[in-house]
Amino acid sequence: MNIGLRFESGQLNGQAGAAPAVKTMKTAKLAFFLAAAALFLAGCLQITPESQRAVSGQARVPGLQESLQLKDMAIKAAILESWHADVEILQNMPHLKADVSNGKVILTGTVPDDKMRQRCEDYARATKGVTDVLNKIEIDPNLKDKQFSLDDT
């Protein structure tokens, strides 16, 4: 098969080596054609949001959705476990909720003060796999009267 390169061989038996390859006109034409084709195709294959949606709508990875759901469930369980380890937050567990979707956490519920609200968020942020936390926990000072505090001892 002729690929358009011409070689000039040198002498054998330990004498001077082969001369460098010399490109022929066919190689130059082939390179020009490939470059022109690449530029043409690059213009034709522009990625648009519509084409991305079409491709992503067709691409399905078996078990991917289930895997992501399990990861979110594990993140939620870890957050709840960290809250259970804090006695003051544990008393507010009936009033607190953590929802996780793709690593993003939304905290809702009610706590007696801003200090506890921030601690709930800090526990969530410290959890492995969490990418973002939206803290929608509200403060209700009336809950403070119904709780045991470590500061009271």
C-alpha cells in the first residue's frame, strides 16, 4: 500500500543511516483534505441545548437512578445519625426534616434558637457526599421551654 512517503535508504553494514523521509505531494493533499474535513464537520456538529437534551433523553444507564437514590438515602441517614448524637437536637427531631436530592440537602422544621439551627446545618454540611445545604429551619422560642439543655446542668 502506498501512503505517499518515499524513503531513501543509506548504506548497510554499519555505515551512514537512512536519509529522512520526504513527504510527497499525495501526503500534502491528504493532510489538506483531512484538515478541511475536520473544519467542515466541526461546524456541522455544534452542540446545542436541544441536541444535548435529545442525547441525554436517549442515554440510559441501567441502575444509575437507583444508585443515586441509594446515595441520597445514605446521606440522609448520616445526617439524622449526627443529629441523634446531639442531645439538644435529638429533642427537636419530631420538628426537623432533611430532604436530599443529588447530594443537595434541604433542611426544614423548627428549633428553639438560631444556635441550634446553625448546628443542624453544620452537621449536614459535614456529612460526606453533601454538595449543598439550604437551611429553611425556622426558629420558635416557645420550644425552648419544653426541652432539656446541657447548659442547664
